[in-house]
Amino acid sequence: MTKTTAIILAGGQGTRMKSPLPKVLHPVSGQPMIVRILSQCLKAEIEEIRLVVGHGNNLVKSVVEPLGVATYVQEKQLGTGDAVKSAQVDSIEGDVIILNGDHPLITAEDIKGFLTDFRERKLDLAVVSVELDNAKEFGRIVRQGNQLKAIVEAKDASAETLKIKEVNTGMYVVKAALLKKFLPQIKNNNSKGEFYLTDLISIALDNKCAVDAIVTKNKHVSHGVNNQVELAEATKYVYMQKCQQLMAEGVIILDPNSTYIEETVVVGAGSVIYPNVFIRGKTAVGPFCVIEPNAFISEAILQDGVQIKAGTYIESAVIKSQAKLGPYARIRPDTTIGEQAQIGNFVELKKVNFGKKSKAGHLTYLGDAEIGEDVNIGCGTITCNYAADRKKYKTVIKDRVFVGSDSQLVAPVEVGHDAIIASGTTVTKNVPDGALAIGRAKQENKEGYAKKFTPAKKD
């Protein structure tokens, strides 16, 4: 089988982005656009990927090299032909697909389709083209009959040529032998003094090679990102594609236009997602869950039948079946909430194992804690887990404990099974099973004392 190498051009400065971040590292749906393209190449089973970097190359390398991608530096920005040459094409065999590092919407299916078409038609060189109603600055595909004759850049095109709707996407499929032979023949006889890869088409045609355009109907492949508006458009497209996929699988999304779910997220059938929900990372949502407006969920697992009420923030946590959270709860990393548990409004948990059917209704902070089953945590309760020695300590509350409102548990401390913590208590030592802990000042009533502060009534 013919080996395939992808050369991805990612060395541009991206001045129109108006950003200090290299253009190809700008995120589309939570993922740097270059990483999206690399992942699609891997899904398409491309054997070798060569990434040509330039502007901000050290930062780009730090992102892509851990993925096993080889990088090649384009020392000077001398055009697309020079960029491809920078990938050391002399050491490549088989077929080569040349992609743009700023076209983040391309998919593995697109790539496979281009390669299949190229091989079935036994071409030596092909440019990927698409028909656009608004071709803008794209180079035009000029044909004589049905045969490709040239690619004319928009700035060099006549008024008649500019009417052509078939455009160059900037992607090519080429036999490595042709690339090695004709790439050195590209000249920089133009106003910018650059080497244009489009010139490869005319050189190959002059040498009687089999050259043509692979016309795709998938207009998304032509979407390049050159500014923040186009970046936002790409991200919106990806979010919409994800919503459409989930709805086709039985997820109920009330308003896909205002729902933001990254591609790595899994959602079970029958779940309901309200507007203005953001779900990111490797989050898995089970079937029959309800996620209300303005919830943010990242790197979390929600089992079946979970209800997330409005304004809740969940990060790196596990929420077990039929638990209810919010509104306005915050669940921080390394937290597990048990089956049928309830976490109410303005409750914050961090590194907590919160037991089955336990409840924390409102205005509570629990950190570094083990909470048993059927525990009631009263309003205003906090675990004092951060000590003066700047270390974190653990609170353990066993099954069926009742913690009264406005209680503080100073870690390390353990409360035994079936114990009761009286409201307003500061717990500083362990509480035995079944005991009542009271740790508050004794109340004293002074009869008539309030009169001293009450103004005398006038007749």
C-alpha cells in the first residue's frame, strides 16, 4: 500500500489575529486549531506528519511534539512553495497531502476522500477545489473545457476570471517523486519575491503530468482562519455540528445556537440540555440527565438521571446516579457525589466524597472530607481544613450524622455514626457514635436590659 505523508503549513505569523499567540494555537471549540488538524490526520491513518513551523515555533513545538509530530522550521517567510521545501521533501516517498494549519474544519473523512479520488483517477498532482458563491480573495480555478489549466490569484485575476466560483482551497495531493522533481523549479518572479506553490500546477502541466482539481462539495474545508471573526465562526460551526450529532442520537437540546459542547463530550440519549450550557473536555453525561441554563461542566462524569440546576459549576468530579445539584453550586476537583445525594444553592465542595442520599442544602463549604450516607449538613456549615501550618487536614463524618446549622468542624476530626452536632457548634475533637456534640457559649438573659437602648416614648 502506498505510504502517505501529510505536510501541514503552520508557519504564518497571523498578523490579522492581533494576538501574541501563534495563529495555529488559537482554540477552536476548546482545542488549538493545529491539534484539531493533526488529530484528523491521525484518524485518517496518515503514516507520517511533517509540520512546518515558523512564527512562534518554540511555542508551537511545545504543543505538537508531545503528540509525536515532527516539526520543520521555515526560517524565512518566503511563500508556500518555500514552506513545503522546508519539510525536506527529498526524504519523502509515496503520496503527499499538503494541508493548511489554519483550516481547522477539515475532517478525517475529507482527507480520506481526497486521497481516494487522487488514487482512483491515477493523478500525479491535484489541487482541492470547491465552489463558493462568494469567492472573495481565493485563487480561481481556470479550466479549458473540463481540464484544469491554471490557478489565478484573485489579485492578478481579470474581471471575467473573478466571476469563476471554483476556487483553490490551498490543499494539494501530489506524488512525492513529482514534488521532488518540480518543487526546485518554482521561481520567485513576483512582486513579493516569494515562491508560490500554485506554480507547481503550471510546471506539472507543461511536463504532461496528470493534473486536475479534486472538487469537494464540503465547503467547510475552505474555511481559513485569519482573524478573530473567522475563529469565532469556526468555533460556532464545530459546536453546531456537535449539537446536531447529539440530537441525532436522542439528546434533547432546547437551543443548539446557544449550547456549547466540545467534541470530546459524550451525552446519553434522553438527556435534556437547556440554553447557555457549556460542557467541555472529556466529560461523560449519562442518559436522562437534566442540565439547566448557565451550567458549566468540565472533565466530569455524570451518571444517569442526574439533575444539574441553573448556574452550577462542576470541574473534574463524579456525580452519581439521580443526584441533584444546585442551583449555583460549585463542585471542585476530586469530588464524588453519591447516588441520590442533594447539593443545594451556594454549596461548595472540594476533594469530598459525599455519600449516598446525603444532603447539604445551602450556604456550605466542605473541603477535604469524607461524608457518609444519609448525612444532613445544615446551612452555614464549614470544614476548617486549612491550618496555620499551611497544610490541609481531613474531616470524616460517618453515616446518618445530623450537622446543625452554622457549625464548624476543625480538621483533623471525625464524627461517629448517628451523632448529632448542635447548631452553632465548633467541633475540635472527635465525636463518638451516637453522641450529641455541643460547643457553643452559654446563653444568658438579662431581664429589662433592652430598655437602656430604647428611646423613651413621648406623650
